Amino acid sequence: MAPQLAITLVFFYWPAGQALYQSMLRQDPFGLRTRFVWFANFRKVLADPAYLNSIQVTVVFSLATAIVAMVVALLLAVMAEKAVRGKGLYRTLLIWPYAVAPAIAGMLWLFLFNPSIGSLAYLLRSLGIAWDPLLNGTHAMILLVSAAAWKQISYNFLFFVAGLQAVPKTLIEAAAMDGAGETKRFWTIVFPLLAPTTFFLLVVNTVYALFDTFGIVHAVTGGGPGKATETLVYKVYNDGFVNLILGDSAAQSVILMAIVIALTAIQFRYVERKVHYG
Amino acid sequence: MIGQSPLRTFIAHAVLILGILIVAFPIYYTFVASTHTLQTILRPPLPLLPGGQLWNNYSEALFGGIGRIGGVSVGQLLLNTTIMALGVAVGKICISILSAYAIVFFRFPLRMTFFWLIFITLMLPVEVRILPTYKVMVDLGMIDTYAGLIIPLIASATATLLFRQFFMTIPGELVEAARVDGAGPWRFFFDILLPLSRTNIAALFVILFIYGWTQYLWPLLVTNSNDMNTIVIALRKMVSFADADTEWHLVMVTAMLAIVPPILVVVLMQRWFVRGLVESEK
Amino acid sequence: MATVDLRDVKKVYPSGVEAVKGVSIAIPDKELCVLVGPSGCGKSTLLRMIAGLETISAGTVAIDGKVVNAIGPTERDIAMVFQNYALYPHMKVYDNMAYGLRNRGTPKDEIDSRVRSTAKVLELSALLDRRPRELSGGQRQRVAMGRAIVRNPKIFLFDEPLSNLDAKLRGQMRVEIKNLQRTLGVTSVYVTHDQLEAMTLADILVVMNAGLVEQTGAPLDVYEKPASTFVASFIGAPPMNLLALTGSSSGPMLADGTAIGFAAPETQAVTLGFRPEDADVTFNAEALPGALVLPATVEAVEPVGAESFLHCAAAGSRIIVRVSGRATAKPGDQLRVVAKAERLHWFDQAGKRVD
């Protein structure tokens, strides 16, 4: 127990405290003097159009990634439930991307879609689409979402399969005897029973899209073109390590912590409720 | 099971195969690219089948090629990454299992306070606290060290929680039976608890190994020297789409080397991995 | 080999709940003492205090005359059979049985010979290489017993060891435990909530309720002379019929006003009881001096085979009468329930027996 506490204190609480402290300091341009400014950094950050833009980018990116990854995964999981034969093989073939680092996922997709040598970009252009993720912000976002969602399909797939297996077969049989067709059975029985899994995955995917995708953004677009794909985490990094605006970066860190705590709290409240319902 | 028409079964298989194509294609294409010459890669579209350069590219990359572009030998990169992944996995498992053991089986003052101290860390991934944690690393002189790569990532509560949950399912009678049988706390831990946790440990190992292997932001910050780069970081440094000199065929080999080990771990330990994943998160 | 002496033992939990409120029991060497009572009466807590798994809040527990309050379970030289068996799931039967011996540093060949001879006694020899999950409930139960026996301890402790078995197996194991305990001659404490198990197994029966001992004694003594209404209704199936009394100038009366026709042994008696088998029914109306006679209506008949139970409404409450063989009465019949005066039990305001 002691080792974990020590590590937690040194690498977690100490930095978190630092972040809080830093977030209320401001350095003059020459780095000579530091002033304690209370919440001025927060006010400044929250009033900064670049930060607001970054929030918007993050929301769009996270939701799009979560939804794409979940829809595809659910479809595959439902199909895998139906395909009695070869289920294990399909599963093996579908879980690969989980092991791929987000940054590498981003690079692979960029390799496929970059305008100069990407084979699929070539395909798109030959179809008459002026595809250029390096200059067009929307295209860049689409590319990021694809790469991020692609990597997350495996994870969602496994959970949906587990969720589907937990749906009692007798319920489905009862519904069949009540005259519900296959499609109707899915939407009226199976899907509602999957709601806990779906909700859980929504939270997990959002958290994933918020944080773990830093690698994708950094490797693929570097936040560009312009600031079209600058997510919150990327901005913390950029302001703190590249532009060295420590106060702002710390304030952003604190805001991020608040967001994660809120998300986790939602998740735990929900998990608790699930326990009550058995 | 309710019977279903052959047509629906066929559709199911078709959709699955399409899914697999989407999922596997980027990896497959990377492999294809790693077997062609630079010239072929630079002139899209790239053929869908592997080329004849497999041997040439891989031997060139392994014996100096990657070192030439990345500045570090590929062996060093893989070693760094492996050390980091293993360090994170083993370290996390060790400290979590001990903490969980203490929390579940011992009564001591402030027990719940400690539990909550650890529990809260669950909520804050390293990405959120990069800057302050980085400062601590600088102050402690841990930049460009393995310890610096590994230790901050160990301090998270997920694994502790998982073990805690598992330990709480162990019936109290079993603990008492061991006491009556004369097993002290350490005996109990090694003779009973560890063997019972084997599956959980294996599952967590896979998940944490992947976690360690795929880290990006942290190694990017903590390593200044190329010698300490992980393969993922090195790969990122090699790739430049603006630069016409990028030796894509070698980059692709590096990409394969960065992807294959964790995929092997996941596929070979699939059974543990799937169980661990679904159980640890629920 | 060993005696167990509990003297005014109390257990108070930190929450303030008093689970055991002062219990004294003396168990002579080689005897089997059964603690019986409803759930929550403190019997398991008491057992765990003897085992050293719970601290003792007050009083003393002595084994062989030596107070062991401050000694851990390992040093008390006891063995315990748990309700859910608590077999180590990852160890084979052999290792489950050997584990306690190994922890005590017993030489290897001695462990081996002891495990094998114990396995033989319990007919487990063929199962030594199996793991607990590959065994049936009865087999697991045997392994749990084996794990206790192999240690050759001073005292056996049993915590509801048969409650997870089906009725038939339970009957078998009951006999087996009794025989083993007698052959091995090990002082034992056995906890159960099943009064039948308690009656058949015990040398000394201890009936507990709400953290206190209601009665201690040989099983049949307890059955024939229950010390309180609680014991009367807890021991025996179906339980003793209890009827409330009200005093009047002409002697005691039942609650509905029926005079009982003779004097109670004690004037403070407020409850009267008789066992189902100590009563009979009659359709005749002759006078029966020196017996309790209750007009009754049959509500249900339960034929069990060798005997039948008549559930009757009488004197404003429900009573059960046992008749041997087939019952001639049918639901709805009006008849008279007759109990001989010397087979009646009397209890005072506090529920204590008065004679």
C-alpha cells in the first residue's frame, strides 16, 4: 500500500496541486516576476476565442468519434451474434486495432489519405473529390475522426458482444412467440436491454476521444490546418510546452480535470444505479 | 435459438467480412507498403498485393536503415518500448495488488481515506496533468530515464480497483479457513490470493502492456534524447509528409515493427484479454 | 484430550450491537456440544470466539483449563468446518488437506501418511487429485471434514456444516459426523439452526436466543422439560402447543373462557403447553377427569405416513395434534382434544417453566 500512496502523492497530488497554484499565477513577459492573480487566468482562458474554438473542436471530434465507433461496432456485434459459425475467428480478426497506438493509427490513415502519396486519396481524387486534409479543415477533421473511431471499434465491439450475450435468450424467444419479427425484436427488446452497455461506452469513448487521441492529433494534423483540429488536450500541450504560457496552460489543465471528474461522476452514479437494478 | 433464414445468415457474414476489411485494411496496406520499393510507394496508387522487396526492406531497415533516419538503432527503440510496456504492466500490477490487499484484508486507521486518495486518481489520466507532472519530473531529474517513463504511469487506480473488486468476492470463510490452518498474512497472500488472482493478473497484464506500448504524449515529453525514444515516438519523428526525402519503405517497416508485438500479445492472449477488458471496466 | 470452558463470555461490536450477552458453558472432554437457536441468536459469534476468529469483549474462553482469549486461531489447536466448506479452489483435495499441516512444519512423509489415512476413513482416496469444483456437494463436505480431521486437533468446530446439502444427504452425513466424532473422541462444538440436527447429534444441547443461553442439558432432558416457552416452541417439530391462561376465582381459565377443570401447579402460570404427541382426539362426549379437554374444529389434516398431524382451532388459537397412522378426522369435523394433566407444561409471566 505504501508504494502506491507514495507514487500517487508525488506524481499525482503534488502535480495537481501545482497545477492549481500555477493556474492562479501570471508571469511577466520576461519571466522575471510572478504575480498571484486568483482566477484571472481562468477568465482569460475562457474568454479566449481560440479556447472556445478548441472546445467546439473537441465536442465535435469526441461526439463524432464516439458515435461512428459505436454504430459500426454495434452493427458488427449484432452480425457476429447471428453468425453462429466463425464467431471466434471474426472476433480474433476484429480486435487487432486495439493494440495499435493511437498515434500510429493516425499515421496509417494519413499514409492512406495524404494528398501526395496516399493511395486512397488518389482514389478520391480520381472520383473527382478535391481531397486535401492538410489544407481543408473539414477534411482534416474527417480523417482524424476516421482514425480515432477505427482504433476504437475493437473495444466497443467486445463490449457489445458481451452485452448481447447477457440478453436472456428466453426473452427473445418470448418476443418471437408474441409475434415480433427479427428487426422489431432487436429494436424493442435487445436494444433497450443494451442501454447500460451503450451508455457506458458513450462515456468511455468520450473520455477516449478527449485524451487518448492526443497522439492522433499530434501525429496527423498538429492541430491544423489553422486551428481546425486543436482539441483541448492538444491546446494544453501546445500552450504549455510549445508556447510556454504556463499560467494559461495550467488553468486549462484544471478545467480539463473538472471535465473528467464530472464525466467520471456521471459514470459512477450510473454504475451505482445499475447495481441497484441488479 | 430461433432459426433464421440462410439469406440473413449470409448478410451477417457479408457485413462481418466487410467490417474485417475496414478494420484490417490499414494494417494490411502498411504491410504491403513495407514490401515495395520507395519508388512504387511514391507513385500512388499502391498495388493491393505485397511486392518483392520484403527481404530487402526489412534487412535494410533492421540493419542500419532505421538507425540512419531515426538516429537510433531499431533494437534500442524496441528495447525502450518493451522496457516501458513491461515496466508499466508489471509495476502497476505489483503495487495495485498490494494496495488492494491492504485495503480489503486489513483494518487500519485512515484506511478509507487512503482508498479515496487512490480512488480519485482514477479520474485523472496523465494527459490532464502533463505540465505539472512534467515539472516534477524535471525537479527530480527523471527526464530521459526509464524510471521517468514508467513510474508516473503506474500511479493510477484502475488496477487497484479491479483487484479490490476481485478480492471482495473471496468469501470470508476462505480467509478464516486459512487462519485456522495457520497461514499468516504473507502466507495467505502467496498461497491463496496470488494463485486465485492468476486470471486477473494475466488479463491486466495484457491490457497494461498495450497501454504502456501505445503511450505517446508522456514519452514525447519525458524523452529529449533520441536514445530514449519509444518506437512510436521515433516513428512520428521519421514521418514527414512535406519532406520528399522520407524513406517510406523503411518507415513502413518501422510501423510494422511498432504494431506487430502488441497485436501478437492481444491475439495470443485473447481469452484473458477479452475477459479482463470486459470485467475490469464494468 | 480437551475441555472447553466459557465463562460469562460477551461480544459487543464497535457499532454497539451486543451479539453475545454473557454465556457460560462447560464442555467435558470428548463430548459434542451443539449450539442451536434461530439466526441472529449469537451462536455463530460464540463459535467464532472459541475459534479465535472474533475477539472476546468480556469473559474468558479456556481450552484445557488454559485461558486462550489472547491467543490466535493457529495456536489454539482447533480445526473448523465451515458452512460453505471454504475449500481452497485452486488446490487439489490432497493439498487442501495438507495445507494446515505444511504451515505447521509437519514432515513431508508424515503429512502424506496422515492425509492418505484420513482420506481412507472418509472414502476420499479416489478423489485426492481432483479440485474442489470437480466434486459434488457431499464430497466437498467430506473434504472439509477431512481437512479438519487430518490435523488431529484438540477441538473440532462445526459452523452449520450440513446446511448446504439436500435433505437425504444431510441425514447421512449427520450419522457419519456423529460416528466419526465418537470414534476420534475429539471434543466438538457444533452450530446449527436445525433442531432435529441438534437433537440427534448433541451430547450437550445449548439452546440460545438473543445472545443468551435459554437452556443447557442432554437433548431429551431439554425436550421433556423445556425451561422456557422459547425452548418449548423451538425444540420439537411440530412445536409444542402453547395456550394463554387467565386467572379467575374458580382457578385458571383459557383465554376464550374455557375452564381447565383442575388446578395449575403454580398460581403465576400464565401459559400452558403440551406436545402434539401428548394429546389425542376423541369424538365421544364422556367426562375425562384429570385431563385437559378442548372442544376443537379440524382445519387441515397432514398425513405423513406413519403418523398424521391434525391442525385444529381450539380455545381461540391453533393447535396441532399427532395421531399415529391414518387420521379418521376430516377438515370441518368437530371433536375434542384431550391431553393428560401430567403431560402438561406450565410457564410463568416471563416465559420460564414452573413445576
